[in-house]
Amino acid sequence: MRPAAPALPARLRRLVRKKPVGAVAFFIILALAIAAIASPLLAPYDPLEPNYNALRQEPSFAHPFGTDQIGRDLLSRIIYGTRISFLVGVVSVGVAVCIGTPIGLIAGYFRGPTDELLMRIIDAISAFPSLVLALAIVAVLEPSLLNVMVAVGVTSVPIFARLTRSQVLSLRERDFVLAATSTGASDTRIMLRHIMPNAASPLIVQATLGLGIAILAEASLGYLGVGVQPPTPTLGGILNQGAPLIERAPWLSIAPGVAIFTLVLCFNLVGDALRDALDPRQRKG
Amino acid sequence: MSGYLVRRALNAIPLLLFVSMAVFALTHLSGDPVEAIVGGGEVASNPELEARIRHDLGLDDPLPVQYLNWLKGVLRGDLGRSIQTHQPVREALADRLPTTLQLALAAWAIGILISLPLGVIAAVRQNTWVDHGATVLALSGVAVPSFWMGLMFILFFGVWADILPPSGFVSITDDPLKALQYLILPAVTLGVHQTGSLTRQMRSAMVEVLNQDYVRTARAKGLVERSVIIRHGVRNAMLPVLTVLGLQAGALVGGTVVVEQVFAIPGMGRLALTAVLAHDIPVVQGFVLVATLAVVTANLVTDVMYGVLDPRIHYGR
């Protein structure tokens, strides 16, 4: 029997005290997520509506982040863009978890030729540089919201597969799994009821870090012009349109970049803090 | 060692075969290649032309035969022709490879020059403000989008301060001084992005090494602290850091696509992006193949370097 771990809420409270930076980052993400969900209520203007009386205006009270080349309010576009960032982040990490975790689970549990075959496929996917793979997928499928989510998700599959496999390889030798086997539990039951719940912590940490990576990847594709296509406002897309005007309208490039940076940094900080809370063995010296 | 090298290289063959199949599949996944060449309308109105092109390109062969023919061509260095420019893909990539290599190597060097000392200092001054500062810097390096950092560099150093060219490229073989001026901003942009994971890896490896018995012994012998850190610490901490360095090859290749676009550098990445936007699949295929080959080679070199840095590892014994 393992000693009982403190309840999760108690651990989280302790974490907030011990990792205040992570806690602040979490509340920033929460605020941004609420803003993203409530964007139709919070955005002061329609993000798609051009205003030919307010072309390329500097930041002002009326337009705190300024306006773009066709007079659209940048703050409103960033609020809506953050919504897309969250959506792509969550769905693509979901895609990666849904594909990568079963692969790692099956490979680690059955070992032998199944493991060899599945991990060689994962090795092959990892051989592609992730942005290059995402570019190739988008080149084939055409740029769209769904295809960007698939492309970003597929590039993250290997990390979830490897992480799950390494967890399962160690867990399947533990006493509670042997006990379940001796009671005649099926492989599926052992994998889903006994192994997966115990392998979840590092996966949650990786998913949190993965959200930041996915948001960065989506923004990169958007900046390169192969992400979600205009007129849908995305943070990378706004930068793509603002970059040629960097000398005359630098505000178009500053605010969206700060938004991406804040989102990714916060997810990284929360991921780091969660790692300490959920997996004490990983605690840094 | 040579036995291990051969085995490791042989292990890479199935991997490369799988990669080649995936790259070959791009042609067919992206729609009808004949339509891509002559246009959908032409295909519909001129079935004879379509049949001739299909036969000439070998597209009427069974898929495995098509793949083998394509693979034979690739092994001979024939990557096909660009649909847009009709230039051989191999030639287009070879023209731009030196540019991308200069950028990638300069960025790699900058990444190492920043992160290794930073990681060592953070480990030596563990839990001080230097350490916390290095951690914040490392986390920021990972979180900041490289294209945005590049744009901000252009704004600060190229536009407002006007001390460095905001975009463009000069080859180091043409004018080394001018090349350096043009290379600084893109290389720092790409290099800083690599420092995050490298600094953190170096720090944690150094923290672990500095707590080892042999380091305590070295200090007890009265060795100068600098010598303890460099001779006993850094060399042993380099091993895990090397893995990260090898793994960064992929991020570096991907990063060149973005940074070349930001600074209007005529490299392979920019060529690939233009091809993606124009649906020029042969060029995309060529770029993906070269980029992946570079990553596989970098991983192989990393494995070999393990033995050089750590004499305890004797391959194949």
C-alpha cells in the first residue's frame, strides 16, 4: 500500500503559496479565457467592420491599441484572435492526446513487436521538424481553421505517445497491476482503470505546456500566411498584416505579439508549477 | 565505435523509407498532379493531353511502382521540377542551401554562446537573483514568438536606431563584413529562441554534477573553483545538454522558415513557404525531404558525439 497523498485541493492551495508566479499565470490565463469566451460582449467594436474614417490610427481612448489599415479596431481583433488561439490550442492538444496517448498505452502495455512497430512510426513522425510537418500538412489540405488544428495536433502526437509509453512501461510492473491481472481483469480494464489514472499527472503537465506550444505554432502559421485565413482575426494573422507597415504603424505589430507572448509564457509557468504539484519527483533542485 | 556507427546508420534506413513514403504521399494527397500542372479546366476539355501527361509522368502506373520510380529518382538526386518555375527542385534548393546554412549555423552558435554560460552561472549561483533572472530569461526565450522578436528587432535596431539593416542578405563569401551586419538580427532572433531549453538543461545538469562526490573531492583537493566548474562540472554536464542541442536541429530548420520570411532572406525556408502558398508540391516535397534528412543526420551526429564527450560510453562492446 502506498501512503495516502494529500487531497488535490490541499495540494493546490499549498502550490499557490509555494508557486505564486504559477498561480498568477493561472489567473491571467483564466481572465484571458473568460475574455475570449465573452469576446462578443467585451470587444468594443466589430472586429471585421472596416471604418474608413479611422484608418491606421495610433492608440487613443477610442481605440486603445489603435486601428489597422482599413480602420478595424485592434483591441477587438486581438480579443477575438485570442479566442481562436485558445480554440486551436485546446483542440490540437486534444487531437495529440487522443492519438498519442492510446499509441503510447498500447506500445508500453503490450511491448514486443507492437511496441517496436508503433514507436518506429512515432520516430518517423518526430523526424519531421514540427513546423515543416505542419507546413506540409497545410500545403496538402489547404489552410483553414480545422486543418491548422489537425496540423498542429499531429506534430504534438510523438511527445504524448512517448510520455505515455514511458509511464506505462514502469506502471505495468507495479504490484497493483499484478494484483489486477491475478484477479482476471482484462487487458483493456487494466489499461483504462488501473494504469491510465496513474499515468495522468505527467500527461496533464505536458498538455498544459502543449497548449503554449500549440498557440505558438498556430501564431507562426498565421504569421506565415498559411494559418486560419482572413477575415477571421488571429493573433498571427494580425501580425502578418501589420508587419509590412512596421515603420509607419508599429502598434499593429506590438500588441498582438505581446498577447501571444503572455499566453505562451503563462501556460509554461502554469505547466512548470503543475509539474511540481502533481509530480514531486520532477521537482527541480 | 565503427560497428555502432554502421548499426546506427542502418537503423536510420527504415526511418528514412517511412519518411520518403510520407513525402511521396504528399503528391497524391494534394489532389491530382496533372490538374496541378495544366489546370482543372484543361484536364476536362482535353482528355488526350491529360492521358499523355499522365503517361509521361508515370501516373498511370500502380502506386507502388510510382513510389519506387520516384524513390529511384530521389536517390539519383532528381527531386522533380517546380510547377511554378519549371526549375529543377534540386537546383532551386541547392541555390538557397548556403544562405540557410549560414543563418542556421550563426543562430546555433549564438544560442550556445548565450545559454551555456547562462546555465552554468545560474547553477553556480543557485537560488540567487542571478539564477531567477536566468530562469525568467530562459522561459521568455521559449515563449516569445520568433517572428515577433524579429519584427521588434527590425523596429528597434533597423528603423528607430538605424544601426543595422532591417532586412535582406549578403553572403559571407561576397562581403564578410556586410554579411555580418545583415546576419546579426536574424541570427540573434533564431538563436535566442533556442536558448530557453538549452539554458534550463545546462542549469539542471550543472546542479546535478556540482553535487557529485568527485566535485566535492576536487574542491577538497584545493582546486581553484573555476577549474572545478570548467574541468569537472561543464564537461560532465555537457552530455545531457548535447541531446538538447541535437534535438534543436529540427526547431532550427523550422525556425529558418519563419526568420527568413521576417527578414526577407532568400533561403530554403522562404522558397518552401512560397511553394506552400502556391501549392507547388514538388518543391514542398524537396524541402521536407532535405529538412528531415538534416534532422536525422543531426541526431546521428549527436549519438556519435556522446562517445567523444563521455569516454565511459564504449559503443558496441
